[in-house]
Amino acid sequence: MGTVTGIDMGVALQMADSLNYDRTAVSHWLPMAEAGLIAAINKDRNDHDQ
């Protein structure tokens, strides 16, 4: 099974631009959102392994 390596910051900022979101806010919150996604995926994998 593959692993998540992260969210591409450049792509995320391009998406933010196209949605007229504040780039500074997105770049601030994106690492925290990414950590939450990875934690949730790892938890889901661990729950299925048991």
C-alpha cells in the first residue's frame, strides 16, 4: 500500500488563488491540515490492521 507524502504547496497555493483565498492564510494552515490528514490515514490503517 502506498503512503501519503504530503500536499504540494505550489498546487495548494494555485488552488487558493483560483478561489480568491488569502495565500498567507492558506500557507499558514496547510501544514496543520496536512498533519491532520496524515494522522487520520495512519489511524485508519492501524484500526484496519487490528
